[in-house]
Amino acid sequence: MVIVFVLVALLVLAAFGALHWYAWRRLVRDTTRGPGLVRRVGTGVFIAGPVLLFAAFGAERGGAPFWLQQTLGWPGFLWLALSLYLLLALLAGEVVRPLLTRLLARRAPAPAERPEPAVREPEPVPAGAKPTDRADATGTGETPATTDATTTTDPASADGTAPDAASRLQPAGSSPSGVSRRLFVSRVVGGAVAATAVGTVGYGTYGVVRGPRVKRVTVPLAKLPRAAHGFRIAVVSDIHLGPMLGRGFAQKVVDTINATQPDLIAVVGDLVDGSVKDLGPAAAPLAGLEARHGTYFVTGNHEYFSGAEQWVEEVRRLGMTPLENDRRELPYLDLAGVNDVAGEDDGQGPDFARALGDRDTSRAVVLLAHQPVQIHDAVDHGVDLQLSGHTHGGQLWPMNYVAEAANPTLAGLERYGDTQLYVSRGAGAWGPPVRVGAPSDITVVELASKQA
């Protein structure tokens, strides 16, 4: 097993190195004339980026000092996102490159060709005539400036226009800028690739750090009494407080949730990426969450990477109610929660029978479960609505296709028999603090009674 793991790791590293070599070749080597400052700087960037990325991963997983995780996290994980979009843009550039080369070749002027020197036959001179008589014969009365029989004519004199100096001096196969056509195309494509990747990552980073936006969804429940019509649950998942998203981000989440004035708040896992010791101050603003029926919390898989038992106690201290395979009977409905499947390795996995086994089945029940894959157990236990997160909506396009293949629902509301599943894209981000094609959200789920 260890040998297989090592072989897979070596294969991944080889592929990672090959992709970076390809990007360096296209963006650095092919866009520079030769060795020099620009090429050295570009090469340094393509070496430092992967080094910082692996250092950031190692620092986070190895429990390095928190200040070191923060220092390495931003540049290291941003490079991961940047390298992804550089690669995708380069692949698109390979399609554009030959088209641009052909276009330049068609528009480039043909090399100027000089005609053969014109040879003028000498006029016959009568016997005994003087040399000046040749000029007199022309009727001009002037002696020609030269008697050379092989005079040449400027090729432009035929149409009265002067030849273009640039077309005479520009070598074949060059661009209008004077550089070789190949170098010109490489610079145009490379510049477009870099601008596209940097712009995409920059906008995706801004979308995360500005904080999640509110999304509203109405979910009808057959068992919900008329008095509970319009009951609002603020659903937030995947906040991922850590080395990059800290106290300021937590405060934005709290302010956004409180502004919706929900009846209940559901925090459905992956609250943190780190220990209570390191992230306790960052999570402190969560004590300010306000809802008439309280704030409830269930674990996600990342809690089990960060010390789940300590975080359960910490969220309880912050005023939340952890639902560890447990249930609360609220006015008009039941609220249940199960642990994440990642807790199975610690003997703390989900227990649906404990959370739902002895309830009054005539009452509507809403289940908090971090991963959408838990929907099948929810269906078996007669759950009316499951609220989940975990997927991030894919977070970075085109990774949404991978996430979609691994989860029954990627994002949004879907029905499974008599059970409905709502999956939030999450408020934060994991790994690169970047989202592309999967904007972060806090969802206000408004329950609707069919009796209203």
C-alpha cells in the first residue's frame, strides 16, 4: 500500500512538473529573445510558485506555527488557482496561435523585388557625325549626362510612387513591430493568457473576501402547519475560517445573516480549518448571531481534521447548539442533526436512528447534514427537508464537473421521493481563497405550508 501511495505521489509530481514546464516554455521562453533579466525573472516566478504551494500545504497539514501558515497561505494557494487558469488559457491559446500566424502571413507585404536593369540600345550614328550630333538628333539640344548603355531605373518610377522603406528593410516572416512573426505571436498569445488568468483569479478572490451574498429559496412542506407558513431558516455552510479567512470574514458572515432577521440559523459544517487555539479569536464574532429560535450546528468533515470535540465545545460556548445525532422539538416542526460521515473513523459518525428514530412522524422534520450524500439515509427515515453544504458548488470551474459527479446534488434544491434536499454553495472557500463560476452564498430558506 505504501509503494502504491509513493508511486501515485511521484506520478502526480511528474504531471505537475510537466505542466509547469509547458507553461514556462510558452509564457517565458517563447516570449523572450534569449537569456536575460526578463527570462530570469519569469523563470524565478515559475519556480517560487510551486515551492510556496507545497510549503503552504505542508505548513497547514503539519501543524506549523499559525503565523507561518498565514504567511505561506495566500501566495501558495493563490498560485494553485493561477496555475489552473494559466493552463486552461494556454490550451485555448494553442487553438488561437496557428490562426493568428496565418492571419499575419496573409497580411504581411511580399518582399520587394527589383526588376532586371533596363538596357537601352544605342542609336545609330551616321558616318562622319560628331558625338554631339547624337544629342541633336533627340531634338533637345542637350548632351545626355551619361553615355553608359546600361542605365537602371527605380522600380517605383513605373507608377510614380516611392517604395516603402519599411517593406524594403523588413525581412520576410517578420511582424509589423520588427520582431519575428513567431515571437510576435507568442507575445500576443502569452499576454492574453496571462491577463485572462490573472483577471479570473483576481475577480474570484474578490468574490470571496467581500463576503457571501444572500440567496432566498421557498420550500413547501406538506406537514408544515399553517401557523408556520413563512418560517425562515438562514443556512450557512463551509465558512472555512483559517489562515486566510479570519475574524474580519467571520464578522461579515454574522452581519449578513443577522440582516436577514431569520427565525433560525443552521450552520451545516466546515466552520473551520484549524485548532481552537489558533482560530478561537477568529470565530469569536459568531457569538453575535441572532435568531428567535436559536443557532444550531452540525459537524463537517473539516471539523474532524481540526479537533471536532474541541470545536463542539467552542461553538457551544459561542451560543450555538450542537446537534450531534440529536433532535430538538421546536414550535411547528422538528429540527434534527447528524454528524458528518468523516466522524466514522473516530467512532463519531452519523446515527440517523438516534436522531430520528422515536419522533412524531406527523410533524415536519428538517435535518441538518453536512454532505449531500447523506440524503439516502434521510429518505429512509422520512425526512421532509435536508439542509447541506460541502460541495462549494465546485468552487473553481471546471472542478464543478468533478464535484457534480461525486455528489447527488451540486447546489440548489432537488427532490428525492418525498424528501427535498437543499445544498448551499457555502460562504467561504477551501484551499485557494478563490471562487469561479460558483459564487458564495448564505441562503434564507423560507418554509411554506400547503395548508396556507
